[in-house]
Amino acid sequence: MGTRDWQLSRRSFMSSGFAAAALAAGFSPSIAFGQQFAGQKVRFMSHPGGIRPIIDLQIGYIKETLGIDIEVIESGDLVSWQDSLKDLRAGGGQFDVVMHFPRYNGELSVAGYLRPMDDLIEKYNAGPLFDNISDYYRKLYTVFEEKTVAAPVDGDVAMMYYRKDAFDNPEAKSRYEAKFGKPLEVPTTWEDFMNIAEFFTGWDWAGSGKTGYGFQTSTWDRGFIEQQWAPMMGSLGGAWLDDNASPAWNNAAGVTALEGLKRLVNSAPPGSASMSWGQTGESFQSDDVALTLWYMDQGRYGGDWLDKIGYAQWPGTTVDGVYRNYNSMFYGRVVGISEFASNPDAAFAVIMTLLTPERRILSMDDPNCGSDMFLKTDYDLANFKVLTPTQDFLDVAQQVLANGFPEMTMPAIGEYMDALQGELHGYINGGTDAAAALQAAADRWEAITDRYDRDSQKVYWAAVKASYVEAGLKIAK
């Protein structure tokens, strides 16, 4: 996700004798490395704000156990991949470990910037640590062209949060059934979702003395706007690309989703269309909002206010007799090793530390950190000593992964998304023709594809689709 200042069994991890011994012994990378890196430095590029604790919480431990000094160099969420490419063009050497959204794995790999880690995984017997990564993230966001090029440090997938008191309100139930001729229930279709969002907007359904609203989303920022639109488009039968590497969303599915998104912003608190991540989170907690689509942070942080919150999958659509619903699975963070790393072994030791369950828990259980679950062992309620999520939340958090609408991890993704985001955001903020907005974006996508070589892009897209299948995503069906 953007900058946010704001039980799953261990069986699969324990299936390896090494993994079982590692957990029992309180495994740390120092077991594998000792002090062989004493006095060395690793330059770690990190996203700022609520993401920095991912590495900051480990600096002292890494120095004490591995002898490595960590120099943290901040780079913005939306531009860190570009900073890696700038380093490449300058001859390398600015970073040893780099952080980016997983969508850029292909872009950075094809450019020659990310160093594959498979030899290091084998050399240091780190397979169990990578096997403990949730299959959805392991299959989708760590591998490019059959090489491990990254490791997750933040797993992002969104769910529906709803106010239980809104749906239990006797007056709301009566008014809704009188208007729509059916009971008020947590929505499973986009049409019901939008009707309910409009229904709860403009009156004091919470009894708080304030005007209530029907909807809020995680952010409306230009650089993230596709995270709300794409799962809606997918549930209507659209996709990122067709087999010719042409946009598969410049159609009725894309238009209907975009018009629906604009309809939803009218059910959100005033000013929502320009709100950032933190602002929408605060809005959800401080305003009376019946429905929101947000990432894991809201539920992971816990708190008494969540006593009135329920959790569910995103709604969907029935097309040709088939019901489809998808949950936004964008962003998250991964880290990789630069091809120019002065000591890739030391860089890998740092990444192993971030994947070690008992070390990784520190950032997941930190109220100042935006690192959501990504290890198979993360979903155990016993991990949380500071934060107070519920088991119900963790159960739904696992379920939504299977219905994830994922990133398109292939070259040119930066240009593709810039073209799409501009048109989506422009329409949401005053545009009048959804079809024209998508046509303009599609024209740019076609030009980008031709410039990068359409035949090559078709091969990359086929590999991306294959990764959806391998990960077990329902979208692959």
C-alpha cells in the first residue's frame, strides 16, 4: 500500500526438518552466517514513514549477530523503482538491497538490476524461509522468469469492512426493505454494494448526531486509483491484457466499473476524492461509514472501535451465469539484491533476517508499522503481543487471498499504470465520459506495447497468467 503512518497452521513450514529445528531453536541468520560479515555495510533502500520500521527494528540485531552495519536510504513508495533504474544508469553502487512494489520485479529484472537469489538460497539452506512465504506471494511476487528475484516484506490484499451496527439497525432494515423489496444484508454484488452505500449516505443511522455515509475506500490518490477499479473490472469479465497483449478492459467491463467507482465516491464523506491513505483511514474511524474497502492495517491494528466492525470478501458480479468476485491484491513491498551489491552474501543475510518468523513478527506487531501478513506463520493470533486483531479478522484475511486480483508483473508496467491511472483519476474527479477515458488509456497502452515489442510482451503476459494459475488464484479460472 501507500505510505501509512498510521491460525494458520505452521505445518507447511515445519514439514522440513531444518524448519522444525529452526523454529524450535529460535532460528536466526546468525546460525548460518556467524560473524563472517563483521565490519561490512549494507545500503538498504527503504520506503519511508510507516514502512521504515521493517528494517529499523532489525538494525541493532543485525549488527549484534551478523556484524553488519545497515545504512538506510529512503526512497518514496511510487518512485523507488525509478531510483533503482537511476542507480543502474549511473553504474550502480548506491544500493545493495532495494525495496519496491512487486509489480516492478519484471521491469527491474529485464533491465538487469535485480540479482537472482537462488544460488544464495541454496548456499545458506534458506529454502524453508522462502517456503514459509504464503504461496500467493511466493508464486506471484518473488519469481520472474523462473528465478527468485525478490522477497516480500509486506503482504497487501484488501477486504471489505462493514459497520455491524449499520446492518443491525432496525430502522435501517425497515427502510431498506421498503425501498428495495429485500432484506438488508452485507452485500455480495456490486449493485447491492452501491445501493447500500447510497442508502446509508445522508442520515444519522448510527445515532451519533452526525450525518452518516455509505462508503470509503483506502485511497483515491492518482498513483493508486487502479487498486479500486481493477477488481471491479475483473468481476465484470475484464482482464489486464488479452492474448495479443492488447488491453482487455477497454470494453463494457471497464466502463461499467469506472462509472460505478464514480458513483461510489458520491457516497463518501466530503473531500474523499482527494484523500490519501492516512486520511481515508482516519475518515473510516472517525466518520460514520457503513462500508469500506481497505487493506489489512485496519484490522491488524485492532482496538476497541473494531468491536462494531465485521469482515468480508469484496463484492462481485454474475456474468453469463458465473459469479466472480476479486479482492485488490496490489502493492505490498518486496526487497531484492542489486546486481551491483558490494557483498551479495551480506545483503542476503539481511533479507533472511526479515524472513525469519520471530524477527519478522516485530514489524507486523508494531502500531507504527504498515507491514501486513505475508508468511504462512503470520496468521497465528499468538504472534500479536502489542496489537489486538481478532481471530475472525485473521481468518478472513487468509480467505481473501484466494480471490486476489493481482499485479501485472512485467516490463513496461510503470508506463502502463501511469497511462491508466491518469485517465481513471481524471474521470473520478470531474470527467464526463468513462468510455473516452478508457479509450485514451488503451491507445497509450497499445503504443507502449509496440515500443517494447509486442511479441515479447505477449510472452511476458503468458508467463504472468501462468503464475496466476500456479499460485492457485481463482482469477486464473
